[in-house]
Amino acid sequence: MFKHLRYCLFSLFMLLPVTSVAELPKGLRPVGEASLSFLWYDVYQARLFNLQGQYDGLKAPLVLQIIYRREITSQVLVEQTANQLRNKVPEAQMQLWLQELATMWPDIRTDDQLTFHMKTSDSGDFYFNGQLLGSVEHPGFARAFINIWLADDGRYSRMAKQLRGEPDS
């Protein structure tokens, strides 16, 4: 019976569609690290990686890893992303991006990792706990998204400096 069950499961597995596998670049080196906390709640720890180990602008490949320290629903993630992008990109463009992210991002539990690999200024891959979630390819998306964490004029400029490996002033 187990032999038959194993054969059936193997056969079903072979019928699944083959998808392309995206991988993070090899040889990534840490650039910087920062944490976000509100009052006594730790929200996440963020790390930035590239091939040089030193920030050199928004040049691909650039990888941002976020390790969440609390539960957050995918809806809240999308809403917070909207808050950060608002007034930085046209509303119609932002809504298109947010719709795509809403279908891709899962709910987050404590210690889950969401990683973004900026492949070009227009495209990037999202990973959840090391597994590819999907890609977003729209003009300017990757640059605008990663700038939420790296731009000097963002909500958390001190954190941006830490991620870029710059000393606190």
C-alpha cells in the first residue's frame, strides 16, 4: 500500500508545472544593519547586502533582508508600503505596484524573513523565509521600493545611514 501511495505522490509531483527558479546572487557581503522599534516593541531588523560590502548607491545587485520581530498582516505591510511611497511616485503607478504586492506577500510571524533582491532599477524578486514569492517588474519599482529604507529623505533617515554603513552623526 505504501509503495502504491509513494508512486501516486511521485506521479502527481511530476505533473506539477516547472517554474523558473530565481536565486540570490552569490558572494553577497553585508553593507549595514539597523533595527526599527516603537516604544518597547521591536518591529524588525534590516540588513543590506551587495557584492562590494560597501554602499555604492542603488546599483544592482542590492539585497535588503528584513527579519520581523512581531506578527504583521500582509494588509498592514501593503498599507505601510503605500504610506512610504505616497508623494514619491504617481498614485496610479503606486496602486498598480500595491495590487501586485498584496497578492504576493504573506502574513508575517515573529522571526519570518522577507528579502528583496533588486536586480535592476525596474525589477526585483521577493523571498519569504528563503523561498521565492515572485518578481515585480515595473519601471522604477525596485529603486522606489528599496529607497523606502535607503533614502535620506525617508521617514527613518538614521536607519538609512546605518543600512548604508555610514557612521551616526
